[in-house]
Amino acid sequence: MKAVVFAKYGPPDVVTLTDVPRPEPRRREVLIRIHATTVTTADWRARSLHMPAGFGLLGRLVFGIFGPRKPVLGTELAGVIEAVGPGVTRFKPGDQVFAFTGGRYGCHAEYRTMPEDGLLAKKPPNLALDEAASLSFGATNALSFLRKAGIKPSDQVLILGASGNVGTAAVQLAKHFGAEVTAVCSTPNLDLVRSLGADHVIDYTREDFAQQHNRYDIILDTTGTTTLARCEQSLKQNGRLVAIQGSLSQMLGLQRAPRRTGKKVIAGVATVTPADIDLIAHLAERGTLRPVIDRRYPLEAAAQAHAYVDTGRKRGSVVLSVVPDRDVQAKAA
């Protein structure tokens, strides 16, 4: 099968399309013929080893000291069940599904196996396959960290980087939880975040949220650019700065406000369960959560997709089409 692989860390041109062995489903596993996948910031970090402050050495330990431990990137996919292994009962060949592999990667390929009880669900019928492929990464991160923050109805939530993959999901999920949402993004993306449900918008090229008098229960930073010192005055009593791409000092709890204020930093890694994937599928089917796709590239143009993600200007997801649209349409007909 065809897969996009990389043998060394570096710029986008280290990824190449080549032939690798096709996996076979083992007991309680399904084999998915991938139709679409995405290039996310997780792929960018793994490929370039560009880590949050303080995580340089840890990045090498996680991804491979002398070279990539997982040469096929890609954390999310959508496709069709090609075959099932012994003992599979939840899925059958022909089912359209989407899945999240997270740190196991392996989605930039024509096929991927998944455990049937893993982070896998049937595709919402109202979404195309490339839209379903764009659901998991942003929504799982946003959902996990909003829960860590203890979001509740009527909370005032500020989202930094609201037009990115995690940010667009966070706006919608925060509204789902009943919060009042202020979205921070650049001028071209103001209408986008409004369309996703943001109650208020701040154009960071013209205004600095930290210089305003508004106070928030939760500041969700998807960009890795904000410290507690910078935004402490923008937090209410017991307010939380949620650092999705937190620095080592944030992870270690070294950024602290006076105890009497109750303000704190929440960092760490996202936790995802199969129930979360089912919830995301349910919200997408209801129209409560919709993926945002910026650009689409064929699998063989993966290096171009990586280069665009490297610019830091993408809105929502960048999709890699593994099966051309015309082939999908012809099969459906």
C-alpha cells in the first residue's frame, strides 16, 4: 500500500510517498480503507521536533532519539471497513467510520487497522468522509481540556486561537456546555468564529484582550503563547488558564497566582475515551459540532500540506485525500 513516511526530522520535504506492507486485522481488529486523513499540529511537532518551551529533550525521548520511531504520521482518519478480524461484532465490511489514533499515528496511508473497541465510531450520515476525518483531533483536545477546566453553564470563556483546529471545536463545544464565548483570532477569521457560535470576538491584530476590563472564568489557550502573568488580571476569582500547548513550567505547576485568588493553570495531555468519540459523532450528527476544512491536498502532495500547516495560518483542518473524490462518487453511484 501507499503511505507517506519520513526517516528523519526536519522541514516538510522530509516526508515522501512510498510503498509499505499492508496491515492485516488481528483478533477484535478492523481494517480500514482510508479515504481521508489530516495534517495537524501534532504531525508538525512530530516531524519537526518543534516543542513547547522546555520539552526539547522529552520530544526526542517520545518520538525517537536518533530518528522517528513512528515513520507514518497522521492522527485521524475516515474511511470504509475493508475487513474484520476474528471476534469483531461492532462493525462489518462496508461500514463508513472515522477514528482517532492520537500518538499512535499511522493514518497517512491507504490502510490502517484499529481495535473495534478503540477510538472508532460510525461516520455521522450528514458528513462527507473528509469532514468526518476532520472531527477527532480538534474536538478530542477541546473536549478533554474544557472538562479539566470544569466548564459549566454561564461560564465566561475566552478562546485564544479560535480559528484553528482545536479552537474551532472549542468554540462549538463551549457553547454546547452553555458558556458565553469570546473568540480571539485575526481579522480574516472573525466571521468564521461568529458562524460557529462565538458570542463576542476580539481581533488580536487590533486589540489586546489582556488590556481590556473583561474577566473570564476560563481562558483556553490553544496557541501556547500565553502565561499566567500575562492574563492573570483577565481571570475572575478562581479563574483557570487552560494551556493546551503548555510549557514545561506550566506542566510542573511553576506558574502560580496568590493562593487567595484561587486562580490556577491547567496543563497536561488530553485524555480520550471511546465514549468521547461516540459523543463527538452524536454532536456532529445533530449539527452541534461541525468540522472546518481549510484546504485539501492529495496524498502525494503531503509535503505541500505540511508546508501549509507550518505557516501557522490554517483555519480548522488541512485534509489529505487518500481516495480521490471521483472514485468515492463512482463507487456510491
